Amino acid sequence: MGTAARVVAVRTATTVVPLPQPLRLGAMTVERREYVGVRVVAETDDGRTVAGESYALTREAPMAELVDRLVAPHVVGREVVASDGVAARQSVGAAWDAALRGSAIVGRVGLVRRAVGLVDVALWDLAGRLAGRPVWSLLDDGPDLAGSAEPGVGGDRGVPAVGVAGSPRDVSSGAAVAVPRPAILVAAYPTPGRTARDVADEVLAHARAGWPLLKISRSPDRALMRDLLAILRAELPDATGRPTVAGRSGVVVDVGFGWRDADEALADLDAGGVTGAAGESAPALAWLEDPLLPEDAAGAARVRDASGLPLSVGDEVTDPEVFARLDALGALDVPRVDVVAIGGITAADPLVRAWAARGKVVSSHVYPEVSVHLGGAAGIGVETFDRSPAGNPYDPAPLLVRGGPVLDGGHATPPEAPGLGFTLDPDRFDLEATP
């Protein structure tokens, strides 16, 4: 069978899932989750039809229309070659470049970048299915894996453009072996009407189930946050069986850009009992996530220096230059990358490998089915919501997909199936119709 195919269609569909109760996310209140699904269909010379899929939150933007109008015309007709990872990177990368340049008059970041990212992820899924290999193994093929996907980013900014070790090989077969990645669970949101004890009990239950790193959302209620963090500091060691080290807990607080500036951030942290270097009296965190808008690099650096807390920034960042500015000011302890927002696997994987080459811990923003493939042996911290059959009240995404990584004991293991190893639920996304 051949390992090349020509794209004949890009299909989109949107689904909406109401949430059981409103969520306060930073400065926003969310009452529903809307997702867009994408399928890229290709045909081989021997008459086979092969397809790749992706999905993402729309954030209430017209993502399906953006894909249909801005990206699809530059991808349909292009050839995807997947004889090995190098060929896949070249052919998918050429499609990525054509799509970004083709829509450059509209924009190169923001929603346009997301639309390109959606199609790019589906193209990588297609490439893996063509090759009969999982995407993580294709991405390990070839030299200079940490090299930048675009000018001005990565190697051009002093980031080593050298190969990051790929996945280990089976001694007998020589085949690449999937490496478990550390995983972080989005554990609880302090939704209206819940007490600090209610939220803490939800977090502690996940800790007892084996999750060493847990994320909660910041509440604007300072008294609630102080009580919540104090409970977790006192009780997490017993729940996890691991002592709190140097005042740091296994808790991440996601601010969701909820503070206007560094002054407000530091006042809120002080009121919540999180001030200065981690110590016995402070319920210090593993890190603080997205305290300010990511473009406020100077403000983020000030929050980091004054609070003593490591910062994680990157949710919703669509411009790699934003990461460069944060890094230059020392405000990027834990880079976060949304694989769709940053432009897809073609853009995300070189960034993850470059950060890993510098010894940085890297975390993903949702989409564990995709992010688990990034970064080679260094991997990426895979973020996920609860994936129990009953779902969770915060994000229904686990109910929209079939397959994906194996999540166990705070780790995510990439699937062995060809492509990304998941499919979209056809009852949620109607992707059969011709555009």
C-alpha cells in the first residue's frame, strides 16, 4: 500500500453541550461548551480513502466557517507523503505554510492561527494513518527535532536547534516504544454555592486516586481561596502519601487572566495567604497559571519575583513571539501550549522540544489526545479532565471522542494505533457530508 495521498475534502461540524452549572473562568462565565470537529479526507493512487480528524473548543467563534473559507482552499489538492516522519513533516509542513500564507492578509495569529491549527492536527492524523504508525513515532524521525517551524522563533532566538532524544527502541524489534508522559488533572472549579470544603474534598478524592498534580480554578472570593488552599496544604500529604516539599503542594491555581495587572494579582495572592517564598505558613503552589494576559510579560515577571511562585503561561497564545517575550523577562517557568491555538502539531512540537532541550517543564492546554504525542522522550505534561464514563461537570470533551491516551497514576501513555489514536463520536459530529 502507498504512503501518499491527495487531499480531496476538508469537512467541518459543530456541536454544543450545555454545562450543568455556570463556570467562572477568570473574568468569564461559561454556561456551555461548543466544539468544532474537522475531518481531512484524502485519496491514494490505489483508490483508498484515508481521513484524519481533529477537534477544538470554538470559544464561541465561527471556527467551522473560518476553516471552510480560509484554510480548506489552500489544503485541498495538496499531497501528504508519510513514507517516514521526515517526509510527513515536509508535506504537512508545506500545507501548513500554504494555509498560513494564504490567509496572511486576514491575520497570522488569533482565530486564523487556530483554524490552521485545526487542519494541521487532522493532517498529522492522516499522515499517521497513511504510514500505519502513531503520530508520536513519526515525530521522532529525523534530525534537528527542536528546530523552529517558523522564522524568528526557536533556534533563531538562542533555543538549541538540535535533536531532542526520541522515544526509546525495543531491543529485539527496533521499533519505537511509547513513553508515558506526566499528566495533570483539572480537578475542581469553585462554582457558585460551593464551600472551600466542598472543593477541597473533590480535589482530595482525585489525589487519593493517584493524581500527584491537580489544578483548580481561582475564585474571586478571597476568603474561599484562603480557606481552600489552607485545607489542601494541610491534607494533601495524607491524601497522596507524599510530603509537601519546600512548602510546595501538588496544586496549580489557574487564574485564567482574571487579574487586571500585577498590583491586583499581588494583593489577591496576599489575601489568599500565598505571598513571598514558599514557607510553612503559606499554602504555596506547584505553580500559578495565567495570572495576567500573556502579552503583559513585564507584569507577569513582577508577579513571579514578588510572590516567589513559578509561573505557567500559554493558554490561548497564538503568537510564538509572546512566548519569546515572556521567556526573555524570566516569566516563563512552565511554558504551556495549546496545540490548536499555536497553529497545530507542526508549530507546537518544535516549541515543546526546544523548551525541553533547555530543561523546562512543559505543560499542555487540554486536548490530551493530541498533546500526548508531542515532545519525544522528553514528552509534555498532558492536561486532562476527569475521563470517567459519567463525565465531569466542567468539560464534556472526554465524551466526544473515542480512544486516546491511557491515563493511569498521573501519567498519560500515547496510543499505539496509527495516527493520533482517536476518532470523533459521529453522534456528536456529522462529518460525512460533502462540503
